[in-house]
Amino acid sequence: MDQRFAQKFAEEWIEAWNSHDLEVILAHYTDNFRMNSPIIRQLTNEPSGTLKGKEAVRAYWLKALKAHPDLHFELLNTFTGIDSVVIHYRGHRGLSAEVFFFDEHGKVTKAYAHYET
């Protein structure tokens, strides 16, 4: 993982969410990726807080986009790991950070969302 890839990914990811175009957002992910978030637990009654597969996440994010038509993220910082990137941003929930793990093609295989409490 290099800083250039991480920064480009972060900027494109923020831009995709700010566009509210679900297909552009989902283009960053593999078909079988896993999404983990405490909000999943709250909104879907999924006790693990994890959704598996693009179609399950698509339905979840579609509801989120409809519920928040003014959704806007502001990129604050990007951190790199071995095969992961952390994006620190400000959104409608306040400060947030998401950890993204990538496959060899640069697509996200799993993501973990964290929110300011």
C-alpha cells in the first residue's frame, strides 16, 4: 500500500459519497465484501453489525442515502497500512473513520466503520 493510492482512493471515495450515486460508491468494492458498522446493528437488527455481499450493502446504503439527502463528507486525513487504508472524515454523524482492506486489484474486500461517540 502506498500513500499515493491511499490518497487517491480516499478522495474518490469521498467524492462518490458526496455524489449520492450508489453505483459509483459500490464500484470501489468486490461483490462479496463485508461491511461492519455499529449503525448496521442499530438499523438492521443484525446483531453482528456486519453485512455480507454487495447486494446486502446496496439495500442498506440505499436507505441511508434516501434518509439523508443532504449527506456530505469532508476528508480530514488518510492513513496507510500494509493492505489497508483508514479514511478519517467528518460526516453527518460527526467525526468518523473507516478502515478498508483491499484485494490485489485495488477493490475493497472488507470495511469497518467507526463513529465519534
